[in-house]
Amino acid sequence: MGTRFTTILIATTLLAPPGHAAAQTGYESVMAHVEARADAYGSTAQQIWDLAEVGYQEVESSGLLQARLSEAGFEVERGVAGMPTAFVASWGEGSPVIGILAEFDALPGITQDRSPMRAPRPEMGAGHACGHHLFGTGSVAAALAVADWLASSGTSGTVRVYGTPAEEGGAGKVYMVRGGLFADVDAVLHWHPSSANSASPSSSLANKSAKFRFHGTSAHAAGAPDQGRSALDGVEAMNSMVNMLREHVPQETRIHYVITSGGAAPNVVPDFAEVYYYVRNPDSERARAIFDRVVLAAEGAALGTGTTMEFEVIHGIYAMLSNNVLQRRAQANLERVGGVVYDEAEKEFAAMIQETLANTPPLESAAEIQPYMPRRGGGSTDVADVSWVVPTVGIGTATWVPGTPAHSWQAIAAGGMSIGEKGMVVAAKTLAMTAVDLFTDAELLEAAKAEYRERVGPDFEYVSLVGDRDPPLDYRKPAGGS
């Protein structure tokens, strides 16, 4: 493959805060470690891209990351928090304990090959349209670099990788938080693929989801319609009422649904139908309350259509709690690393991608670092639950062509080649450098903890939005009924 990742030499006076010689040495160590293994990390990411395993089914993807960590001397605990593909891998001993999150699930229903033109892969049922193959591999790369530096420098502390399945709707991290797996962690680092490089604090939406299952009575739709009770009628009545509900909820609320089962033939009254709902709001308690109103609509729909209904909560996640102390340090480190610089072949690929998009920024923006400013996000992530129990910092890097939206075929395409890998390397270096700061700067870590304590307040107690349910290990499996 050849070396595609060129280290930009930066004046050493910019590499660390004044007086932090240990941090400067650590920066140099972790950056060199990631750089030297960039092609190998790219290969791992592409293997996971090819696997494209969906939530709670990421057996091989999780196994690849676990193998890399185990080979490097990490102690790996598998199948944690009731999730077969979840793991916790630790290296070192004592404090501080710095966690790094790793995701690896793909999205169902969208596929693409490594082409800048639309080219689905019919043989695949899913694709890495959110770049989690890069996310997991980049986080492991950062952890391996940090462990190597801890060993060579004799610095005390523990680096820990959390292999978190099913971020896309399965809320794997929620079960880890609920299970107390972050109780002894001092700070947590994460990143996410993006079309730009940014370490600004970003909000997210709390999100509670469920599958609503209606049961009716089948009959010949023409010969004996009076004997039938349509489960699909129940779903459609529910959807109609929820759509009217939209007028009477806070305007920042988002409600989405998809009918996952609606019958098989028009002349058979369906005795089973299912609809899958997301309910989002910037405030966790408001999201919970609006979800309860959606449940009432479902109950009313069942009553009105002569059907029965039960629902299964699939996931529930908080809104992100940012930490400015940590975000500012991550911003400084991201600026030290720099963005993604395309070679000529990548420029050609990216230009072709941009021809399929609207209102795209210049390709050169992939090399820029966005200015630090609070941003309001429209999506949701189970990283948010982690942020409410431990100071958490995250960044985004340009693994996708500028202007590319998440969950698109264009994101899959760029993530399947060197553009995605370059962005992953930027992320790995930045996370590793920020971890070095946390291991060498006790004042930074204490300031982050003080901000966290102030933001959650003295009376905060984490209560999961999923309640006491077990992880929904089958949530990506097709719907079925009686």
C-alpha cells in the first residue's frame, strides 16, 4: 500500500504547554507510533468495512479489534454487560484511568462499493455509512500508542478501551454505564468520522425508541372482511395520531418511524404489524415524557381498531454533556496534528463525490481545523450517557469528502479508501496526545472533573432511559408475528 501518511513537522515549542516536557516527549512518541503503523491500521479498518456487521452481530469486527489489543498485551474482558460483542481492554495499573471508546457497527439498508459513483452492493445488507469501522480502529490505534508510551516512559496509569457495540439504535454504551463499568474512570475520549475536523463542544438529542407490535385477526380481505381485525390498521392509526401530536410538542422535538412489518398480501387481513419509533429532544426528561405520549397514541390506536398492542423499548439515551476544559485541550492537539491533505488521486475521487452532492465546501477544507465554538447537533449518540457519569471529550475528523452527510453512500465510499484512513490517523494521533495530557497534567484532569461536577449538580443520579431491560440483542433481526 505504501506510506500515505506524511508527518508534518511542527515546531517543538508548539507541541506542549510551557513547562510540560513530559507531555512533549509523549506527543512525539504517540504520533510516531501511530504513523509507523498507519497502513496496518488502515488494513484492519478495511476488513471491518468489508464485514459491515450490524448492531450486536459484530462478532468478527469486535474480534479483530480485540486481537490487536490482546497481541499488544492488553487484558481483554469479553462479553461485558450482557453483550457478546462488547469488551473492555486494559493496559497499565493505577491512576489515572483514561478510557477510549470504540464503535464498530454498520447501518442496515444502505450499501456501496469503493467507487465515487453510486454502486450498491446487492450481496450486502449493510454498510459503514457512519464510519464506525474507522472509529473502532482509530481508537484502538490511539490506545496502543498510549500504552507503548506509558511503558517506555515509566508513567503510571491505566489506558482502557471500551468496545461498544450497536451504537446505531442499540445503545450498547448505556448498558455499560448502567453496569458500572465506568465507575473508576477519570476521563473518557472518543471521536467520530465526519466531513470536517473539529473539537468544538457539541450537543446531541436525547432519544428513546421502541418497537410497537399490533396483533389482530386474519381473514379473507374480500370474502370475510367483517371477521378480520387488521394489525396494520392499528399501526396506521397510531402513525396518524402521532403525526397530529407533532403540532403539540416542543419545536425542537424529532419523531421518526418506519413500518417494519405490515403484512404480506393485500387479500389477507394482516394479524401482525410492527412500527419502529424514535423520539428525540434536547432534554432527556422531555424526551421521556413525549415518548409516553406516543405510547398513549398506540394504546388508543389498538382500542379503536379492535387490536392489541405491546411495545418493546429498544434504546434510550441522554443528551450530550460537554466538557469545555477537555474540548479546548483536544482542540489544541487537533490543531497541532493538522487536517487531511489529499494526494492527486484522492482529489480526483473527492471531486467526483462532490458532483453528487449539493452546496459543498472546497476540497481544501479537509485540511483545515474548524474554529472552536459550541455547536448544536441534530443527532443522538449513546456516548452521551457516558458523558453524564465521567468527564468526556470528543472530536470529529475529515474521513469523508467535505460536504458529505452521515448515513450516505458517499460516506461509505470515502470510508472504504485512503481518504477515510487519513482522517482516522488524524483522530488517533489527537486522542493519543490528549490522553498524554491527562496522564501528565493533574491540574487539567482536576479542572475537567470540577467542570463536570458543576454541570451535573450535587444531586444528580444517573437513571437509564432503558429501564431495567436487557440489551436488545435481536433488534436488527426481521420482525415477525403470529
